[in-house]
Amino acid sequence: MNELWPYLILILVGFLPNEVWRALGLILSRGIDEESELILWVRAVAIAILAGVVAQLILFSSGALATMPLWLRLCAAVSGFVAFVAIRRSVFVGVVVGEVVLLAGATLL
């Protein structure tokens, strides 16, 4: 039991507080119209922020990703996006294909 306490702390401090907010958001969002102007604006802002984070990760990488050449990072991103669109808009397939291309390129270099 002594070696399991870090996992218990992680669940109590990291997981449970986030789940409370998720459940509350789910309960409070029941009657909201998904096609309202406000929700469309919020969705657009969220997508723009996500696109900015992805662009920053590709163009201005840090850590181990920074050792990969820019053309390899761009190829991995484009191939992941193409796979996402081609395979019924599957996020899982897009991420896996992009990761495989990145790892294969890193291995060949």
C-alpha cells in the first residue's frame, strides 16, 4: 500500500476536481441550443486556440521534437490531417498516422 499513495494523491488532486466541473458543465448545458450565435462563436474561438497551439508545436518546437527538421514535422502534420479526412474524420487515425510518419522519419534520419 505504501507505493500506491502517489496514485491516490493524483486521483484526489488531479482527477476528481476536474470531473466535478465536467459533470456540472454537462448538467448546466442541457438546454443550450448548439446552433446559437454564442455557441458558434465559442466553438470558433476554441478551434482557433487549438490551431494556434498546434502551429506553435510544429513551427517553434522544444525538447525532442525540436531535433526533428521542420519538413518532417510538417509532413507528419499533413499526413495526419489527410488520414483524418480520408478515414471518416477519425481523430485517432489522424494522430496515429502523424505519429507513425514522425517516428519513421526520425528513425530514417
